[in-house]
Amino acid sequence: LGVSYDELLATLYADFSIHQCQVTGRLSKPFYSDACLFEGPDPDMPVRGLAKYCSASSNLFDHTRSTCDLLAIGEATDRATGETLPVVFWRIEGVVNLPWRIEG
């Protein structure tokens, strides 16, 4: 990729805090592999593949009434390679787009 670790951390910060990637599906795509694994608490997770993840997350939430809060960016060591990888901790508060409306 040819970027420094600090640039990668800045991109992750922007993707989660500014672009609200978990809610909008907008990521800095050059920083992610097409085979990237996205894990989370959603029953449909994990999702492998950048296009699949972006498509799913961009349609799941109402963008005007949902937010993604970046809690922290930490580090973990890949057990297979020994490589240091960033780990992002986040929280979503949102309104899910459902194919029906509940009248109350």
C-alpha cells in the first residue's frame, strides 16, 4: 500500500468518525483489501469482501438518524504472521431501514 502506519490510523479515524463508514458504507477504499474481513456483532457478520460490505452497510441504516461513534483504535498481533494490525472499537446508534413501517 505504501503508506505509513500513522497514515493508516488517520484514515481509520476519518472513515469511522467523519465518513461514518459503519452507517454509510463510505470507506477509503484504497486502504482496504478486496478480500478484507469485516467482523461485528450483527448476525450477518462476518462479511468478506469490500464491495459486499459497502453495499450491505450503505443500505442497512437511515443515514440521517444513525451515527457511528469511534471509541478507540488499538493494536493486535496477527498470530499467523506476527504483523501488528490496527483494531477499531466502535458503537452504532441507528435506525434500521426495514421494508415496512410500524405505525404507532
